[in-house]
Amino acid sequence: MSDLDLHPSPHLCGGRADVSAQPVRELLAPREANLGGSTVVRRLLPNLGRRMVGAWAFVDHYGPDDIADEAGMQVPPHPHMGLQTVSWLHDGEVLHRDSLGSLQTLRPRELGLMTSGRAITHAEQSPAPHARLLHGAQLWVALPDAHRHTAPAFEHHATLPLVTAPGLTATVILGELDGAASPGTTYSPLVGADLALAAGTDVRLPVNPDFEYAVLTMSGATDVDGVRLDPGSMLYLGCGRNELPLRATSDSGLLLLGGEPFDEKIVMWWNFIGRSHEDVAQARSDWMTGSRFGEVVGYDGAPLPAPELPPVPLKPRGRVR
């Protein structure tokens, strides 16, 4: 998925200086953005207050939307560099195409993981015909410097490991949770898990005290460490926890995101993650001149043009504003 903002702000983030070593409860307010077609998303990361959670650098939540009589998601071909995209659905289907020749329909609770590395192009759209509802999340993971020029790749994992407890089923999307490890490729210590809780469930989920965490509510109403979360809201939790208390007042769906605080400063602009203004400017030039990123075959439409760069050089400023 793309950032379709025609006037994107530079997101300058990374480094450990502003990571809380103790548990906190920081509610992050979303902002709305249009992704093309009828898809409007709630953007939780990057946030005005917090840019990253571990290596997780971008979080969009969309739906549930009734798209029975609409085109649904229509995101034209666009580039990525220096990151991984994680596509995650609760309802509906998304057709993924990329410049490697991948063609894959993604369905609920299947992992679509694209590693852009040095350069890739992809497009995402609701297939025709498509299901009535579309509901999901799109996330980016920043690649550490040692791996950001790796070869691009796409993975599809239809079956993922589960962690279960009375009233709780946790699907491990990336990384490891309570001894269960996802088959998805990772390049830094992190975890992503989809938590399904039955109404009335009161559990304590084991977590890694060295990781910082955030929880996004996909559906239902849940108390996370005593804080009530409604759909589309995200709670940043800091580090230093051995367990996370969860209490569901209705059937609920959550995304748990966590990881070792990302010990690098990055520059994130439009659909690129680099380390300097020059990295991003070169990527934009390569995209606009048709070099480096490749071509998506089979999408009926033109690729996205890149926005203009800001008038001042992009400079790292730390993890939070």
C-alpha cells in the first residue's frame, strides 16, 4: 500500500533517545487519508507524537467498509525502498501485483509480506468481483541499514502459528510470541500478532520486557492495561513489561506490534525509507525516470507520479516530535 499524499511531510525518526524504559499508556490519535477508490484509512503511524514502535514505521487501519457497489481498494503501481510491507485482512480480499511478477490474492489472516530492499514496485486492488466488506491494516517495517539494499522479495503465508488461551487466539504475523514463530522473514527483533478475544475474556499475554509495544484495536471494545480502546485507536505502551493485561467487553480484534527499539535514524518520505536527503532524492528521480524500480504488469492504469520534494533538505531529528 502507498502513501498517496500529494504533499507528504518528511518523517524523520529512529534512535533510542526517546524510548521509554518503563511501561507507559500513550493514546495515539489517528488522521484520515484517502488511498484511492473508496478506501479511506486511519493513519496511526507515523503520528504527530510518535514515529515508530520498534521497526514498525507505518500503520494504516481501514474499514470495515461496505464496498458491494463500489470499486473498493484501487492503489496504482508505486515504488518502495528500504522497508517491508505487511498486508493484513480481517474481511475481504486484496489482489497484489509487483515488479517481480508476483500475482497473489490475499485473504483474511493470510500474510502478504513484501520486502522492497533496494527497490520494488507494486499495486493493490480489490478484485472483481469482490466480497461485500473490506477491513484490514497495512503496515511497514523499516529495514536496518545492513539490509536495506537487499534484493526485493514477496512472500505469501496462508497458514501462521497460533498461541491460544481461554478466550484468546493469537495469530503470529511476524516474529515470535510465547514460543510461536512466524515463517515471515524479519531483519530486526520484532513481533506482530493478531489477537482475537471472546467477550468476557480476561487474560495476561506474555511479552518481552526489552521490546516496546503498541496495540491497535481492529474491532470490538477492549481494555488494554486498564485503558479502554475502541476500533481505530492505538495505545503506545513503552518497554519494561513481562505481561500485558487484556480484558474484552465484547468480541474483539487487536493488533499487537512490538520490537527492540530501532537504533538507527531514518528519513521516511512518501513511500521511501532512507538515511539521508540524497537517498530519497535519488529514489524519487529513479522512479520518475523509469529506472531501478521495475514495472507492474497487468494493472489497468498508470503508475503514481511522485510528489515534489520539500524545499528544504530532509534531516533526521529523532523518534518523536
